[in-house]
Amino acid sequence: MSETTLNGSCLCGAVKFQVRGEPQRFYHCHCQRCRKASGTGHASNLFLSNATLNFSQGETLLKRYKVPEAQRFARQFCSECGCAVARFVPELAAVLIPAGTLDDDAPIQPQARIFWDSRADWSCAGDDLPRYATYPA
């Protein structure tokens, strides 16, 4: 996949970011942590490899929370509005972008629903995306 540049921002507009990299994965995650972090039935996350993440505005407003017992679950967000924003994931050597924060169109479409077996029974399911109990192989 070729390199792309994506711009995004938080809900209040105080934090603005730019990611350059190769789009690899776009998943709807139904795990309990993603549901709690998003307040919805799933989180939609885009992953870019060989990526750089730069904040052009509001970097001092960023806060980060990592679930202590989680291997890689963390959340980076604007301290003004609470909106999740892009973050570097060292364990994956990738940048994760909460897809809803993009100001540009996503370069790829969602590819799968992950942690499907732990979804809320009311969560959306009306598409033909592959479904995985955990991470795809």
C-alpha cells in the first residue's frame, strides 16, 4: 500500500494532527474496553505503519490513559473536550487513528469486526465484514 497523509482533529478543534504512513488495517473493535472508551457498540480504528504523527496544534492539551493490566490498550485524548485522537502504538510500531477524528476521507474501508464474541448484544451487525473472536491471524 502506498504512503498517504491524513489530517484530523478533536471535537473542540483545539488539537490538530497529521499522520503520514501506509494504511494497513481498519477495524471495528467490539471489545469491552473499546466500547467503554467510545461510549458506543464499537470503536473504528485505522492503523498506519511506517508512520509519523505530528501535532500542529494543542499538543500540550493531550492526556493519555493506559489500562494498567492491558498489553496495549491505551487512549490519548484532548483534555478540553475528551475526544480521542491519534496515538503511536509502540507494540505495533504503528499509529492508530480513531476514524471519526479524521478531517480527510479514510484511504481504505473497514476490513473486519474484531472481538466479535465480546460485543454487546445490541451492537450493530448489518454488514458483510469478516468477524473475528480476537485479532485476525
